[in-house]
Amino acid sequence: MKGRTLVALIGITIVVSSLLTYAATDSEKGFLRGMLGQIGPTKEQGTNSNPQNAEQAASLKKVYEIYGLIQDNYLEDVDQQKLIDGAINGMINALGDPYTVYMDPKSAEQFNQSISSSFQGIGAEVTMEGGKVTIVSPFKGSPAEKAGLRPKDQIISVNGETLEGLDLYQAVLKIRGPKGSEAELNVLRPGISDPLTVTVVRDDIPLETVYAETIQKDGHTFGKIEVAQFSTDTAAHFKEQLEKMEQQQVDGLIIDLRGDPGGLLPAVVEMSQMLIAKDKPILQLEDPQGNREVVKSTIDGKKSYPITVLVDKGSASASEIMAAALKENGYKLVGQHTFGKGTVQNTVELGDKSQVKMTIAKWLTPTGEWIHKKGIEPSISIEQPKYFLAAPIDVKKGSLQFDQNSESVKNLQVILDGLGFPPGRTDGYFDQKTETAVKAFQKLNNLSMTGKVDQKTAQLLQDQLIKKIQEPANDLQLQAAIQVLLEQVKK
């Protein structure tokens, strides 16, 4: 395998102002070497011992020739570094792999600074799909989540500046920004024909990745641990919360991986080893030559309590490793089909401080299935109510009112229906019944009964929608997971 092991990453491409890129610890380097073998030449071997070097040099002759022609004959002066970076990006893009990317020194420095200590941005992980910046998942409690961004949303412009033609890192630098500043995003959403305008107020992105609570149901106490992503400290925090749950002698455990975009490979392996019986497989790793290594658990015995796992379309990569491992070891998954990312990346810093993040391996489920671009099917498939996927109401171009027909009105109707003000239709036409529903909402909330949705009405609708979504009783997937545990403890 080629390259130098610096970071063992299983996360989705790039985080908008978050923390999924790290200098690897010695243990992480050893982990990946142990699983996949030494990546690339050692210092003792150098880089000239490869017998293919002569063939590679011959193949690159055309590149040198084109470079020389441009330098000698092109009409205008050309920045040499720009030509070199363009050639590198051409090779990277030719791979057709959205998870292999190149950052020039400036982009790498800006990105490293943004993930080193204080993180400010919108709080979402993105990838490049079909040439468009695509949301993998917004982080829990982030500005992106609060603004209503969803997995698979495609960002096409930021504050009026198009992202077309930019690579992923260039686009992300436009999306990020200082705390308190606004990012007005033009967004394409699957199933909606017209672009949405979503305004996100950038903020500090919290570093916490593990959230724990207990749930009381029918005389039983269940633990719930939510994992937002897999970073350097996640395994330690997960272990701490798991031990607290076990000290409380919970009757069952829910692991919530919804919206978890992935993270570091060693973290998810360590956490899975806390849940799966000794010598049972967690995953398989396959190098470019097809060699496989089975990673097994090391804990003694199976947990004495039942475990259920929550997943959705935003569960990707490292979270899919844990979900697949638990499912194939006898535990149930509840929710939606997962994202489908089955590759491992490693980040290499070059001599001039530029960086390449490159796909270097596949990961497979314990039984050897490659879920890449396919995802994992839950044991119990549960969709959330439609209003969970509603977008913020955009009234910057004017109020929504009678006789309009648009996607914005359709979105309004979904929200009204979800809040208990049935508009009679959800096809996007603002008729008299929709107007009546708006007036009823305004009357109940002491607003002027205009029947029009202006900024004040839109904001209150959004606030009440978020409050309703956050109520556990309305989380159909969570309620289904609790029911699964109840059925098992009552046996």
C-alpha cells in the first residue's frame, strides 16, 4: 500500500468546522499498521526502491511536456504552483472518489486551524456528490440542525456566491465563518423541485460527542447513550457513561447513532469491544491487494441486558461499523436505512504542508458484506413524522398568503399539520383552508389574525416545531426502540 500513515480516518470526508482530522497517536499508527500492514515505504527504504518508478517516470513524460509547452508558449504569464496544483487535482478527480481529496498548503493550514482548538461554523459534515456539496449529517444541537438542514441536502451557493466549480475544501471555507455571522445557503433537497433558502447563524461547535440519559417505561429503567461522532475522546467518554448505566443496573440500553457521520477507526473499534462478546467479530478490513484482517472483540462474555441501536440516513461510516457489528451479533437496529460508506481514509502531509486524504482500504461487516453505497437495512424500519423533515419557512421574499402555489407553501402546510392546525391539503396551494389554519395558529399565539405568514409568524411556527420534534414522545423511532427493549425484558 502506498502513502504514509498519519491518520486513521473512517469519517465522511470533511467537517464544516469540526474535529474529525487529527495527527495520529502512536497507538493509532500501530493500529492501522497492525490491521493493514505498513502503508508505504519506511524511512530506511526511501522512495526510489519501487521497481515501477521507471515506468511511472515514462508515463509522466507527457505531463512534463504539457507543462513545458504552457510555460514556453501560453499567451499570458502562468503561476507555476497553480499549474502543479491543477495537475494534482486532475489526478485526484480522475479517481472518481469523493473521499480522496487534495488541499494546497493554504487550504490545509486554514482547515487545520479551524479544527485545532476553537471551532466556529455551521456544524455539519459534508461530502461531494455529483459535483455538489452534500450534507452527510448536521451535528446534534448545531446551527445547521437548528436551521433545519438535513442529510442529502445539497448546498449550491453561500451568501449569493456559487459553489459550482470549487473543490470540497474551497467550498467549505466559504461555508465556515466567525461566530454570529450569517450563512445564507441556497439548498437543493431531494423530493423538492425548487431550491430552498436556509439561513444559518454560525456559532461555536460543541466538542462533546457522547450524551447519556435514562428513560423510565412501565416500571423499567433503560439507558440511552447518543454518539454524535467518533473522535479522539469519544471512547473514553462512552466507557464512562456505560459504566454509570451499569452501576444503575439498567434493564436495557439504547445506543443512538442517528445523524452520526463517523470518525476515527480506533474509537469505534474500542467502543464496539465494550459491547460485543469476546472473540466475536466486529469488522473486517481489506487492503488494496484483497488481504483481509478480522477485528474481534476482547471483553469477557455478552452483556446481561438487551441492546437496541437507533440509525437513520445520517448514520455513516464509523457509526455503520458499530451498527453492523451489533446487528450481526444478534442485536436489533431500529430506524432508517443508513448512509452507506465502507471505505477507510488516511491523511498524508506533504513536504510543503499540503495534504492528501486518500482512500486506502475497505471495511466490511463481520460476515464480510461491503455496505458501500448500499447502507444497512434496520431490523425494524420506522419513518419519523413528515414534520421532522420540514424546512425553515422562508419569507425573505415576502409573506406566504392566499392563492400562492409553491414549495414554500407546501412546507408550511406540513408544519401546520404537524402542529395540529390541519390545512386540508399539502400540495403547495395556499387555499382558504390553509388561510384558516394560519389564522387559528395566530389566534392561539396572540398574533394578528391576518392569515398571512410573515417573519414573526414564521419564526413562531419554527420555534414550536423544534420544540415538538425534541419531545421524546413524538420520536417514533425512539419509542419503537423502547418497545423492543420492553418485549425482551418481559420474556
